[in-house]
Amino acid sequence: MTATPLPRSRLSAPPALGPERPVAWPRRTVHTLGNGLQVVLAELRSFPKISAELFFRSGNAAAADRAPGLADMTATVVRTGTVSRPSNRIEQDLRRMGAELGTSAGADTSAISVSGVAEFSAGLLELMGDLARNAVFPAEEFERERRQRLEELRIERKTPGFLANERLRRVLFGAHPYAIIAPTESQVEALRRENLVEFYREHYVPSNALLVMVGDFSSERILEQAEQVFGSWKAGPRPEAVAPQPPEIHGRRVHLVHLPGTVQTEVLLGNRAITRLHPDWKRLSLANSIYGGAFNSRLVSNIREQKGYTYSPRSGANSLRQQGYFSVHAAVRNDVVAATLTEIFYELDRMRSLPVGEEELADARNYMSGVFSLSVATQDGLLGQLSNVFLNQLPEDYLEKYRDGIRSLTAADVLAAARKYFDSANAQIVIVGDQEQIAEQAALFGPVESYNAS
């Protein structure tokens, strides 16, 4: 029997989108202990597991003037032992509870995270509290991590992406701590264990902390456990820091980092923009998605699919606590650096000049709404979204209203955001590659300042 072929229209037309499913928001509890520790709990009973993260509202920017990268090193070593638990005991406890432990630091926060089987919630909180209050920073662990960081830096100093990001941040933020993304080798060599202890005592305090916990638990029971673990933690003053303002930037300039012998060039450009607290944040996010923040964006269609200059161009709206910036990235062959920049600016200026069409706008809104829905469907994803809300002091109903806020945006909103925050006339261009092969192309886009990679 011969199958009847489908009509061409049915083969080529994608199925219509169904109605967007509502998000079943879990029960949420927000409570502040007497010592200032803020606790945010969300009951997500789909799996017998819990995820928890204890944030401190201080990161590398808080100590950039004393020791760049200090928060990062402190977070790395904090997990290696407490007064009552050497590192091998910590590993034994984790195995016993079927748990994982992580520590991290960024520009604005440091964090201790745990995840494991829900029945061990008390033990997981006890471990987290022990690390937050009683870390001892063993000298041998500090020395081992310092040597490891030196090796990482030597590799990073030969990595185009790292060098481009480092230079762009310095150009955009000047004397502000956000200008520094990593220490130098000499700064790591000068670091002492006592520096970590000092940062820990000053910043790992409950008045500076936020505990976010998501999973299969009763909020009333978890609050009791949190009070038992953290209630006696002495408050201490919340650290405050005043940072200098970033420089005023006028005119487009090129910053060329010479990395000899490379056959590919790292292109990164950007300008300062806004933070998540700004009323225009959703507008900028949607404009960025259309320009280069999604895989079906204009930038990808142009320089990846049509021109074949690069595999994965992208743009981003980047929010730090005090400042934000917009950036565009592409890694391309040396012979198409100028052509790539031409198309990047063409698409930027097209976004600034003409409103997007309704079909493209609807696709972008659907994409952002869908990505958001996926991000709150798991424990870790929901924890991350809740952390963004409370660390950035957004309205508590921000997540519930997010999709409606995105769907209400218009082509006029996108055009206004592009005109305000895609500052192509004052964009700072960073190019990392072999100067002999790319200098002439770079000079087509503005005055060139050259740097060595080391």
C-alpha cells in the first residue's frame, strides 16, 4: 500500500503554539532571624531532595583595593575544615547524607551551597552553619590553593576570551572595583592566610547573609532547624563600602591586546548600561534577545548563518549590583575582523533605527517566557531565580509577574531600549589577536590603543 504524501503546506508550516501553561508556584516563606539573617524557603515536593545556598552580600569587589580575588580564594579554602571537622570528616559527612557541597564567589557575593536527600535537612544546615561560622583555613590547604590559582592565572593570561573580558571591564569601569576580574600573579604570591581570615570575619556575618532553600520540606520545620543552627550566630556590623564612580566615556575607541601567533581574533565590545533594579531592565533584556542574546537572533543570522564568520556570536545584558553593561562577542578568523565589526554595528544601528516586526517581537517574547518557565521548573533553577530577587532587592512578586511583564512589551519599548542602551557611537572595542595581522582592520573603527597580553 502506498502512503499518500502530505500536502506541501502541511510539511512546511510549523504547528501553532498552544496556550502557555501557568506556573504552579510553590509555597514560599520569608523570615528574618533576630541576628539579621534573611531566610527564603520554597516548598517544591516533586523530588525527595533539598537544595540550599547561603549567600553573603560581599564578593571580590568588596576587597579589590586590598587584594584582588580575595573573596574567591576565601570561598575556595573555607570548605577545607572547621574547628570540629577536618576536610576528611566533611567528605565523610557528605557521603553519609548523599550530599554535595560547593563554595563560590563573584563580584558581589560569596556563597556556600549544599544539596542532598531531604531527610538530612538538619545535618546539611549544620554543615553549612559550621563552615559559615567556624572555618579555620588550614595553612597547608591555603598554600595548595594558592599554587593552583597561580597555575590557573598563567593559563588565563594566554586565553583570548579572558584577556578580552579583562580589558573591557578595565575600560568600562576604570577605578571602580568592577574593573578587576582577576589578580596578577604577584598579587596572589603576596596573599597570606591572614588575609582570608580577615575577610571571613568581616563579611561572613549573619547581617550580611541570605539563606535560600528549595525542596521537599515543611517550612515550619526548616525554620526551627535554621533557628537552632544560626540563631546564636552573633550579628556583627554589616560591612559597607563606597566605590568610586566609573569614568565618563565619549567616542568609540579600539583596545588591541597583542597575542602573537594567533590565527583567530577575539572581538568584544560594549558600553555601560543598567542593573536589574532599573525599570528598563525587561525592555533591555528583550531588545538584547532580538539582537544577539538568542540562537535565532539577528546577530547569529547575520555573521554565523549568512556570512560564516563565527560559530557562536552572542550579546548580553550584564547586571552587577552597582553597575550594568551591554556586551557583544565573537571569535573570528583574522581576515574578517573588520567585516565582523561592520556587521555587528550594522545590526546595532538597525535595532536603534527601525522598530522590530510583530512576528519577530512575538517570537522573542515567547522565547524569553519559555526560557523563564524552564528555569523555575527545577530546584536549582528556582533557587537561582529566588536568589536574584532577594540579592537584588527586587519586588517579592517579581517572578510571578515576570512573564506578563515580558508579554506586555511592545516594538516601541524595544526601540527605546536599543536607542538608550545599545550605545554604538561610544562603544569600546576590545580585540585580542596578532597585532601584525589585525591592526589595520582595527584602525577603521576608531583610535587604537595597544597592550601586551602579559
